[in-house]
Amino acid sequence: MKKPRLWLVILLSLVASGCVSRASMRRMQDQLDYLEASQKRVEHDLIRIDSLAAISAEASRRTRADIGASLDEIRTETQAMREAIDEIRRQNERRPAVIYQPPQVFPTDSSAARPAGDASRPDIDPSQLYENAFLDVRNGNYELAIAQFRDLLQYFGQTEYAPNARYWIGESWYSLKQYDSAVVEFESLVATYPQSDRLSTALYKLGRCYEEKGLPNRAKKYYQQVIKDYPASLEAKPAQSRLSQIE
């Protein structure tokens, strides 16, 4: 079955960023139109499956379950996108674009010249570093995004951006199909930031990682946790659909 688009998790972060161009808004609106059209097509497929008497009851049930899970994921993506677009439209300010430069490494020799101020941090605001890294996620530059988010964790690990940076590193590894690395980041997020609003998504993605790794029993554990601990989350219904297919 087709995996959920990275839009679902990316758009949930746009609320925190004011750097959204008109072109980006148009692209997101086009994506929303596409999702809504996809939802209608999937609903139509469900109606057709119910009407195919030639298909055995068991085969029909399995096929309907697969399409139902896909529809749940599309509905989740659509809802998240609507909320993100509505929030962005309410924002009146945009931050100027900043080109990211990797942190400058200074010699360890104490006699070497150093610039004034704290030389242990790059000369960039953490919000700008976060937005640059996030833009690379949106553009599919996952390895560059990972490097920038790691810089953010290294130099600004005590700021409010740290939990999201950890999450996006995991998402980037997931998009690169490096599931072992993604698991490490998602599990670190769950263990280190128990109050993060990313927990339900991180737990769900842990389930997806273990499914991709061919470990359905491990995946079940995380889907069940999402359903139990976060029943009102966007991930609860897709988790239930994935769980029903495993069982």
C-alpha cells in the first residue's frame, strides 16, 4: 500500500514558521485539491468493491481493509493540510530567507585568533537554522537537512527547537529508507522529550519503521500505544488500520 506522504508531518510544523511564500501556498493548495480528489476516488473504489459479487467474501474483506487504511491516511493528510493552510493564512509576517552556512570550526590552540562573542556557536539564530533545515526537508534534501538539524541539536540543544529537530532527523532517515537510523531518532525523541507534542507521530512512525523492517510484532506494540495513549490524535485511526492488517 502506498506510504503516507511526508506532507502529513511536514505541514504540522508550518504553524511555527512564518517563512511561507505565495508560491508555496499555491503548491499546498494544489496538494490539498489532489488529496481531496484522491479521497473521492478511494471512496468510489470502496463502493465498487462492495458491489462485486464475483469476489469471495474473504478476498473482498481484505481488499476493502487495504483501501480503507489508505483512505484513513488520505483523510489524515487532508485534515492536517487544511489546518496548516488556515494557520499560515492567519500569519501576517514573514521572516527573510537566510542562506545556511555550516558552523565555523576554530583551532583548539588558545593562542589562535577568535571572533568576539561565543565562538562555540555558529553565527546564526536557531530559528533561522531550523527554518533552513526544514526547507531542505520540504525540498527532499534529506541528508543536508539531517546535518543542519544535528548542528541545531549540538549548538542549541536546550532551546524549544530541539524536540522538533530530533523528530525531523528521524523523518529524514525514514524518507531515505534508513529505518534503523530513523528508529534511533524516534526512540530518542520519545525518551528525551516525554512532553513533546510529537510523541504520537513518533510512536506511529516507529510502528511504520518496524513494519518496513519486517518486524510486525514490534510494530504492533507502537500502534497499540498510539491508540491507547493518544486516542484523539491524527495518528490514532491510521494506527488502528495498520494494526488490523497485521492481526
